[in-house]
Amino acid sequence: MSRSDPSSQEPCQNRRAERCSWLRLTLKRSQQEAAASSAMTATSDNFFNAYAIFLGASLGQMAWVSGLPQLFGAISQLLSVWLASHFSRKQFIVACAGLQALVVMAMGAVAAFRPDEGVWIFIGLAALYHGFINLIQPHWRAWMGAIVPERRRGAFFAARTRLTMGASLSVFFIGGGILTLTDSAGMAWLGFSLLFSIAAMGRFVSARLLWLMHDPEPRYPRERGVFVRTLKNFAGAWKDKTFRHYSLFVAGMQAMVAISAPFFAVYMLEGLKFTYLEFVFASVASICTQFVTLRFWGRFSDLYGNRLVMIITSCLIPSLPLLWLFSDNYGYILAIQAFSGFAWSGFTLSTANYLYDIRPFRSDFATYAALQAALSAGLVFVGAMFGGLIASHAADFLAWSGWDLASPIFVVFLVSTALRTLVTAWFIPRSVEPKVRPRPQLLQLIFRIRGFNAISGVALDFLTVVKKRKD
């Protein structure tokens, strides 16, 4: 039979048609899943601190709310490859998503029943929540990288990001409205129960959509010594002086931010008596500014280098807590938040790009990113605990020192400002301008916005993808 015989091409055409069919459906469900899961991420990123305050968390407990989930999440990410090797990839992701939905539902139950140890129960649930996120994340990246066609990756993830952020902001506003209405009626517990119920429902729908998606590479080959090999790769990466200084700088800055991060919500909701809706608008001022200015910082870094952007923004970030001391006017707070978004968008983007540039050529990028993330999470926990210690004794310090500050929380803001400044001063003389290698094509590396936080900025994620095997 000749090659030109139409009958010889039918099996190939059938396979191609079959692949196009499941691919279109899977990509459509992935976009739907982005909107569904946004109901959960919008709640977790922006209402956890407000919820802890509602439960009556002390200043010391607020530090645990901020620090422990980050540490637990980092440990989970390091274990995720080993755990997932015992299951099919899709089963593992869907199971983690379903369990995460149950955790969020349990948070709503805590609001309704208000047990005596409600704050500590919530802290434990928040740690589990972040643990499941970090168990899922590496395998979701690999899954998406394997199914999204090369020519469509840029457009697909850009559209997915727009959908995610639109849905997240909508849930954020709706949540603020629900909490304001229920709080004015003396039923804030009902508002939080509804909010976490909506988040759990969104995650259950997300898990269902993930289950319906197609995975062309359903199971990882089981390998021995994965965890030990990962630790050896970390040790090798740490020997790189430039990477070591960069990692200590980013992790150190995030640790100094963690000293004060939980207490901005405390100050707004308890000190300034903001309604939940006012709290939401103040947060959105930062979030929107971050997205608007990301493109500006991207162009600026292309012209002048990521090192300069890192230096500029790391000089701005120490001033952010200090600015809160000068006025409690709502318009002024909105302006501070907008300025915060401007600084954080440049810092987040430049540090993400810088990590790619300083990585030795042809080395495993995931190793460097994972090590930097793990170090940051560990130091964030330390910084949060230190911030809680300062906040717990701030009132006594003011009484002893005779300082006239409007709020004891301002002591935490001042300490965070001073330590952020020291981290910046340490890094600037040690920073180098790396030789910028040609930027990868979209098929090799994609920056994905995986979340946002009103205080600490937009979270960028690296989506590394693999080339498809030819049939």
C-alpha cells in the first residue's frame, strides 16, 4: 500500500482528532477550574488575618497565623515529589484538592461553633491548607506544561491569569460586603461561615473539574533516593556565592516583612475600626496597583537590569510600615497601599527574573527556586514569631520608655522598618549584575501569577514545561 493511500492516513488522522477533542475539553475545564478555585484563594490570601482577629487571636497568636502555615507549606513542597510517586498524578492532585476543601469547610465550622481553642484550631487548619497547596503546586505545573500546546501557552496562561484575578477580586468584594452586613447585625460568625462555605464549594467544584481533565502522563516513574538527591542538589546550589547572597537577601527581606505583616490587619480592623468593606478597599488599592505597574517594572528592568530594580524597590520597602505612623485618614491609607503595590510589584518581578539570570547555565532551575522558597519560608516563620514577641510586649515598652505613640503596634512597624533597612544595606554592596542570558521562549518558562496579598505583593510562579514526545 502506498504512502499516499488515504486509508493509511486514517489511523493518524483519527489519533489527531481524538487528541484535539480531549485537549479542547481539558483546556476549557482548566479555565473553569481557575475560576472555581479562585473562590478559595481569594479568601485565604486576604481574610485569614481578619478571621483570626474575629476569633479573638492575641498579638502573639497572630504571628503563628502568619508564620506556621508558610513553614508547613515549604516542608510539604519538599516532600511532594516523594509522596506523589506512590500515586497517579491526577489522583494525587484531586485528593489533595478535596482534602483542602474539607479543611476550608472546617474553618467555617469553627466560626459557627466558636470552640474555646478556636484560634489554635484555625492555626492548625491554616497550616494544613498551605500544606495541600504546596503538595499540589509542583505537579500541577508539570501537568499543565505537558498538555498546553507550545503555540498557545502564552495566550492560555495570560487568559487564565485574567480569569483568576477577576474571579478573585469579585469574591474579595463580595466577601467584604457579606462580612460588613453580618457584622453590622452582630452576626459576623455567620459571615465567616458563609465565606468559608463558598470557598469550600469552589474548591470541591475545582477538584471535580480536575478529575474530569485528561492527563497524558498519568504516573511518575518511581525512583529511589529522590529526597536524598534533592538535598544534594540543594547543597550544590548553595555553594554558588551569588545565589547564596541573593537567597539570603530575599529570605531576609521577607522575614523582616513578616515581623509586621499580620499586624496591618489588626491595626485597620481594631485600631482604626475599619468595616470589612473598608478593609477590602484598602487591600484592593495595593493589589490593583501591583498589577497595573508590573508592565512598567518589566520594561524598566529590560532597559536597566533587574539589579537596579531590586535596589530601588528594596530601598522603598523599608519605608512602608513607617508611613502608617503619620495619619489615620482613610484617603491617606489608600495612598500608602497604592505606593506599597508599586514597590512590591517591582520587587517581586525583579527578584523572580534575577533568580533566573544568576542560575548557572543548563542547571536545574527547579532546584534553585525550591531552595530559595524553602529558605524564605523558614525565615518568614522566624520573623513572624519575632514580630509576635515584640507586639506582645510593645505596650509595656511604651509605658517604660515614655514614647508617645498612638498604638503599641507602631513599635512593631518601627522595628520592621529598621530591620528591612539593614537587610537592604547588607545586600547592595554584595549584589552583582549577572550576565543576562537570552530570555527563554514561552514554551520553556512562563511567569504565572498564582496569588496576591495586600501586604506582601503578587506571588509569581515559574511554570517550567517539558517538550512533548513525538509519536
